[in-house]
Amino acid sequence: MPPQTKSAVITGAARGIGLAIARTFLANGYHVTLLDIDGAELRKASASLAPADAVLAIECDVSVPAQVQAAIRTTEERFGRIDALVNNAGVAVFKPLLETSFEEWERVLAVNLSGPFLCTQVCAPVMLKNGGGSIVNIASISGLRASTLRVAYGTSKAGLMHLTRQQAAELGNAGIRVNAIAPGPVETAMAKQVHSPAIRADYHDAIPLARYGTEQEIADAVYFLCSPAASYINGQTLAVDGGFDAVGIGLPTLRATSR
């Protein structure tokens, strides 16, 4: 592979938002490395992407330093460079605070917060060999506003947004921009399974655009932050949420009368 072709590493890339991000980078001429803990889904995702020689799929738990180091070493050997890192891998436990076990708490923080820390530490030196790059951390609207059943998930995403600022402060001078995306409700396979009609109606009432986002809309925002069009954006969290965070407590009845 010619080393001048840009390369992106996407974690949690076997499905959903991560896979949409991988497709978007491929469509813009990048080589892509897909990291995911689910080997079977990863192989399926990799086989669906083209061109095949621009795709590298590696089974990896982002919370395990040795696995991250091996994956990035393989990426550099294959593609010669890394220009973009998207820390998308994440897990969630939706339980009341008093019912969330310490083991569940630890696992969520290990993947959602320690994972981006580890991946950035390993990828940044490779980026700097070619003058820098861009990192996007996938946070969540749950890190901006608290809600029930999300004590571990929401806390991990709030921490990730501050980690983004820390990374931006230290890596910006070296030529690596770091930003975060905070998605609101998105039409993923998981959302379709776990969001009841009542929950979906509640979200539609609370979101000014009155709909869920799409995986592609998140992918497009990620690619924008990694592109030259975002060259002076650093240390920011962009809520891609249809206005959900902007409006605070929704008053559906009043909104209905204003239409």
C-alpha cells in the first residue's frame, strides 16, 4: 500500500455507527482498520466493505493494553501511517444505581474511558510520524445530561468528554486535533430492540427535530471533524442530537400548540 494514502482506525467497527464511520472513510479514499471485540461480526463487516485491500479487521478489546498495542503495530505495518482515530467502542449497563455491581461499573469505564485513553496513547506517536492527525471520541448525550439507569454509562461518557479536552490541550501543539461527538438517540439495531414505542414517543416529544438520528448522520459529523474543513476545531464536544440537549426539559403540550 502506498504510504501517502491516509489511514483511519475505528474501534467498535463491526456494526452500527462504527461500521457507518468505516464506510464513510472508505468512500473518501482512506484505508481503514476495524477494531472490535466481536470476531464473528467483525469478519462479516469486513467482508461487506470494498475495496478489500483497503480494509484491515483486527479482533481487539480496547481495554487491554497489549491487544491495542498489537493492533496498532499491525496497522502501521500494513498501511504505513495513521491519520485519524475514532474511539467508538462502547458498552452500556442500564440498571438503577443501587443495583449496578462494581464489576459492571468497572467494565463500562474500562471500555468507554480507558479504551480511548489507551488507543490515543498508542496511535498518537504513529500519527506524529506524518505530522499529526485527528482523533474523535464518541461520547453521548448521556454525558451531558443525567438520566435514570445510566450511572456507569453516563459517567463514563462525561469523563470521556473531559478526556477529550485534556487530549486536545496536550496534543494540539503537536498537530493532533481531538474532539468528541455526543450522539442523541440514533436508529441503531440496539435502539430498535430496546426502545419501546412509549420510549420512542417520549424521545420524539423531547427532540425539536422530532425524530431519531441516523448512523450516517453521526458518521458524517465524525468525518467532518477529521477533515481539513475542521482544521481549527479542537477540544470541542459536538452534540449531534436534533436539538435534544439544547431545549432542556421538554413541554410537549406547548410545543404541539405552537405548530
